[in-house]
Amino acid sequence: MIKGISRRVIVVKSPDRRFFEEAIFLVREGVVGQGGVTADQVVEEARRVADGFVRKQKNRWYHRIPAPGYMALGALMATVAWCVGLVVS
């Protein structure tokens, strides 16, 4: 749906393209200049938020497990479930 409202946006390129190429922030009307906030401060805040997201995603322990590890874990869980099903029935 397209609205007839123009908005100010900030596009931040990602420092790590594994997660996203760019982040788009919609800036509230009247933020710049209100309360002593400059346009540079708004852009810097957008960059800080985008960088924080990338850092948070990198630090997750399960991102370091290779794909064969997930496959082995899935096979092990399926085997255990099958064995438990045999014992119970």
C-alpha cells in the first residue's frame, strides 16, 4: 500500500553482510532540531543500533556450530526418540 506521505529515512549499510545488506530507519517528524538533536546525531544513533544488532547476532553460540554438527545432533535425537518409542510400546 502506498501512502501519499513523504518520510525522512536513514539507510545504514551493514558492516557484516551475512545478516543484512542495509538497515532502513524511518525518522520521526520534527526530531532533528528538537531538543538540540542534530542530523549527525540521528545518523550516528542509527549506525550504533545497526552495529549493535550485528554484534549481538555474532555472539550467539549456535552460530559457531557447523552444518554437519546440526545434522549429527538431529540424527542422534531421532535415534533416541525411536529407541524410546520401542521401549514404551
